[in-house]
Amino acid sequence: MKPENYLFAESHEWANVADEGGDKVATVGISAHAVEALTDLVYMDLPDVGDTVTAGESFGEVESVKATSDMFSPVDGEIIAVNTDLPDNLETLNDDPYAAGWIIKVKLSSEDSLSKLMDFETYEKQCSE
């Protein structure tokens, strides 16, 4: 899993879109930059399978010793999987944010939201400013 192949939201979530059984499915997580900025993670609130998400709207929260932050969906669609192991193993986000640290999988209802996301190079530039 290479983040260079992912799309990124300004709010630091990533999406890796793939074809699964004829549907477009986005695996969604938060970037290494976001995990590093949050530091010591202590809690994560996840949505349920079957919930719908809208690009730019909150789908859960992550809490660190510094603050609680909303996680915003980068895509529109239905949640078809949730990484339920993650809240009990938050160190996974530090160790492998772009693979084992995935948070939700979303079956896209449309691909319109993808055009608003950044490629890795543009995202890295945003983070360095």
C-alpha cells in the first residue's frame, strides 16, 4: 500500500479506490501527518456498517491526549466495512496508517467527490505549508 497512489482530503483523510465485484469501493483512513499531529491517541468512535456517509461530513471521532477531532468522509456512499479492531489497537495508526490502519470501507454512491480530492504530491505540499 503506497500513499502515493491514494487521494487525500484537506482534512487529512485518505481514500484508496478499487473495483470490488463491479462496485467502486473506497478504503478510508487518516494520514500519517494527521496521526503524528494528534500524538498519543486514546479513543476512537467508529460508525456502523450500513451507515451512509457524505463527503466533507463527520463519520466518527478520534481522541488524543491533546484534543478530540472529527474524522470526515472524503467520499459519498454506504459503509460496507469497519475496522473494529482499531479502537483497541490505536498504535496501528502510528505503525501502519496506510494499510492496517484503515478505518472504513465505503461503496461509492457516485464518483463526484473524488474530483475534490488531492493526489499525494499536492497533499504533501499542503502539509509542508
